[in-house]
Amino acid sequence: MPRYADFYRQSIDDRDAFWSEQSRLIEWQTPPRQICDYSNPPFAQWFVGGRTNLCHNALDRHLARRARQPALVAISTETGTERSYSFAELHAEVQHMAAVLRCLGVKKGDRVLIYLPMIAEAVFAMLACVRIGALHSVVFGGFASGSLAARIEDAEPVLVVSADAGSRAGKVVPYKPLLDAAIAQSKHKPAAVLMVDRGLAEMPLQPGRDHEWALLREQQLGAVVPCEWVESTHPSYTLYTSGTTGRPKGVQRDTGGYTVALAASMKHIFSVADDGAAPAGVFFTTSDIGWVVGHGYIIYGPLIAGMTTILYEGLPMRPDAGVWWSIVEKYRVTHMFSAPTALRVLKKHDPQWFGKYSVKSLKALWLAGEPLDAPTAQWISDALQVPVIDNYWQTETGWPILTLANGVEPQVSRFGSPGKAMYGYQIKLIDDTSGQELTSPGHKGVIAIEGPLPPGCMQTLWRDDARFVDTYWKSLAGRLIYNTFDWGLRDADGYHFILGRTDDVINVAGHRLGTREIEECIAAHPQIAEVAVVGVADALKGQQAMAFAVARDSAALDSDAARLKLEGEVMKQVDSQLGAVARPSRVHFVSALPKTRSGKLLRRTLQAIAEHRDPGDLSTMEDPAALQQVRELAGR
Ligand code: ATP
Ligand code: MG
């Protein structure tokens, strides 16, 4: 086994040879003639001249040996259903869907907007799109009609695929009225709408425009729709970023680079050994298909690796906080991927649930999306007794930037750090005042990546090359570097620490502090389940930190005295660990923090309310009611 340091070096110093080797992990109809064309920076073209298909690599190529192995298990604790599809069955369903898409006029290069809950049909639709060379644009099911309208206008889909309803905590959320309102609001009108009827809500069809999936599927039973071989650089999909820092950006991804990057990540990062015959394992990602993690690691990555993937509709604590572990036990899940946010929710529940189910099949738990504080990492690793591996990336990159490549060389997690630079990513830390690269360890700076971005990363922003260049790229000593807008540092061993977003850096009397540092310190208090820290304008100091925290046992905070006592303890903890400059002016206790649908803390919203400003765009927010308490406490 090569040492990771050598593996990494080769990926940078001998880039084309490295990625040429990785490209052999997938099947090509025509192999690429050039590995990387970076003649027009920052636009990188990967595997130029190659022709392949994402759906072929996820399904068709496995049929010879895995036809009967389960490919997809769709579990819903909302509707109490479980459906399992073998590779052969999924292949058949995807062809039904592809035939229906074609009948509805979808052609190569067209966009299809997918507005569906976490049901198997969402997987059919995504795979069917890439099968015929159409681009999917998945929007979180149940997103407000205004946000949906904006995405319809931007993507200009010829077709929208939706369903009668989603369900959350047992409550039906009808989608059709939201969709109809969004289309009415949008300047662009899709020619057709394909509706999946789950029997949950009314679904009035508009004649001429709306069609029912079950009926059209019936007409296509047994349809054979071969994969359309597309150029490696043909876009596979567009997807919006979470919108944590402002207006979401429409990320456009290619086909060949993405397929290779996912295949390589399954091998090197998730240590999936595919000998082509034995089941490669069971992957359970507790994310949503509306988020980049859902694209890569519910659907494409595991299927490319020939694994069984689990699609879960439901909450982590319903019917009880043991539901995930019951799934792990029942399906012998080998790889699990989740988000720190969800774990912090579970942390508030009784730990007895861990002992109830056997999680022996699990090899590791990967987490991404938000900083993973060391106490939460320690807590879950003690409870599960498996390695817990953080990974840091973005919608823009499509696969991890920082983590551990345990498939190359087993390494030990350092809690609080997402790990090392992944192969292909030439990470730089930039001093945000001087604009210069920080080379010695321990200095805080902006995390940047020297171009070209490796395969799998964004090609551009959808129909907006200028915004792509202006938003992300800057020149450093004559070379173009990509800005992640995250702030961090690297230690002497190459482990990185994320200190917060560059937008969230607080400046208290000339001291620059990452909100993350203060959050990490507060989260270490045993009574705190979750915390968000923001900088609030202060006449004297420039800015002051303010904290919003969720207590593990909120019932114990039923009096002013109890709240003040805990607030005092938290402040003292910050004082002793980070110093008085970092001490928050207030610690407000709330029952929920505002988050995006992908589970990210909306610090900008908290900050706006605390500074008595308009919180601005709330369209990507999970639950606007979470702001009520914040307004009452901090908005006065
Ligand atoms: P927008 O770009 O629209 O403001 P967003 O950045 O939240 O939204 P995503 O692409 O979903 O959209 O999230 C990527 C960001 O999430 C990263 O830039 C980083 O701030 C944060 N993040 C992801 N994983 C981790 C992690 N393991 N540790 C710390 N932060 C993480
Ligand atoms: Mg971002």
C-alpha cells in the first residue's frame, strides 16, 4: 500500500498520469485523448475526447455480475414502507422513466427539474436524466414556491417531475399547490409536469401539461432505452448551493470528471473494495437528494461502486431515536454518512438507543456539512465504537476536499479536524489582509485551492461564466486560486482545522476570531447541545460575539436564575480557554437554531436580527418559526 503522502504528491506533481490511472476505474465508450485541458484557466476540462455515461457506470456495467443484488432500498418511516430494487429492477425502472421523459419531449442537453421527496422515483428520475444526456436540477422537496420559482426560471426546465406530497413527522406536505404557484410565478413555463401519486394528497392535474407517472409508466413497461454516450465535458447536472451566505449559486457539473472522481473517492476515501463479485457493501447516507451529499453519496457514488444504497425518508428520532441504528442492523450497513447537525439532535436523546441494536456491520461513520465539534465526535464514536471521520467539502467541489484517505493508508482521526488535503486538491492558506500564502503551520487564513480544480468539481456556474470567475477566482503570484470562503489553519502534520466562514470572522477590538473557535469551546460544555456564535456590531469594540445555544436539557432552564447560571458558566469557559476578547456579550438559550434545508446554521440571519436589520433572503431556511424566539430575545 502506498503511503498517502506519496499518493498525494503524485496527484499534484504528476497530475495527468495520476488521473489517467483513476480514469480506468470507470467504463468509457471512447477513452479520453487528453487528461486535462487547462488552456483557458480557470475553466478546466477533464478527460477531453472521452465519451461515457454516468448511468451506465452506476447501473448497466454491474448487470453482468450483480443483477440480483439489491441496488436501492427505499425506506420511509413516514409512510411505513420499504421497497427494494435489485440492479436489474432499478435498471428496468430507470428505462421506464427514461422512455417517459423522451415521450414528454426531453432531449439531450435539456433540463429536468426534480421536486420530489425521498422516494425511489427520485432516483429513477435522476438516473433517467443522465441516461439520456438531460441535466437534472434537484430542488429540495417542499421548498417554498418562491424559491422553487427562482430555480425554475434559472434552469428553464422542459419538464418538472414532482409528487402529490412529502411527509415530515407524520404530517403530509402537499407539493402540487407549491409547484403550481411556482410555475405561475415563474417567467419560464415548463412544457410538461410529471406527477408521482403517493396517495397522500389531492393532486389536481392541469390538462395538456400535467401527466401521471403511473399511467405513463404502464405504457412503457419493458422499454429499452440505451445510454446516450456523451462527451466527458457534457454537463450532468446543475445544483444550487445551500444559500447560507446569500443568494444560492447554480453549480454545473460535468460527466466524465464527476464519474471518475466519485469512483476514486469510493475506493480511496470510503475504502470500498470492489472485486466485482461479492457484494461491495451497504451505504447509508442520511442526507437529502436536494443536497450535493445526496447526489454523490446516496445515489451515484455507492452505485458506481456496486453497493446497495439506502434512501431514507424520515427523521432521525421518529418513531424513536433508535431508528437509524435499527436500519444499520437490519440491512447490515457497512458505510454510514451523516451530518453533525443530525447527530447533535440525537445527542439530546436518551443514549439507551445505541445498546438496542447491533451496529457491528459498520466500518466507519463519515460526517460532513458543518464543523464537527470534538465533543460530538467523541460522543458518537464512544457510542458506536467505530471510527468517526469528518470530511469537508462544498457543493462546488462535489467530493471531499479535506478528510482521510483511509483506502490509501489507514489514518487516525483527530477530532476537531476534518483531516488532510485530498489528492488532486492543491490547498493554500492565504492571509486575508496581505493576500499572501501562509506556508508555516498554525497560521489562520482563507482556505484556497490552486487551479485547476480536480475532476468532479464545478465546471462553471450555470449560464454565468462571468459570475464563476468573479466569485471564486483570484490571481496569486500569477496563478489562479479558488476561494472556498472558509477560514482555517493547518498544523505541522497536515491536519486542517476549519475556523468558520470568512463572512463570519469576528473582529473584537482588533482581534480576529473565527466564530467556529468560540462555538467549539462553548459546545464542550456538557449542558450545551448546539450553539451558533455571531459577531454583532458594537460601538466600542467594533464587534462583539453573541451566542445562541440549545441546551441538552431545556426543561432544566425553566427559570431566569437557571439560565443566568448556565450563561455565566459558558462565559467563564470561553474566558479561560480563549480569553476575554472571545467572551460573548450574551448567551441566549433557544429551543432551535435557524438552519438551511441542508442543515447549516444560518448565522447571517441571527446576526441580522441581533443587529436589528432585515434578515433578507429566508428562502432556503428549514423552519422559519425557529426565528421567533431569536427575535424575542435578541431583536428587541
Ligand atoms: P452558500 O455557498 O450558498 O452560501 P453553503 O456554503 O452553505 O451555501 P454548501 O455547498 O452546501 O453551501 O456548503 C459548503 C460549506 O459547508 C463549506 O464551505 C463549509 O463552510 C461548510 N462545511 C462543509 N463541510 C464541513 C466540515 N466538515 N467542517 C466544517 N465546515 C464544513
Ligand atoms: Mg458556499
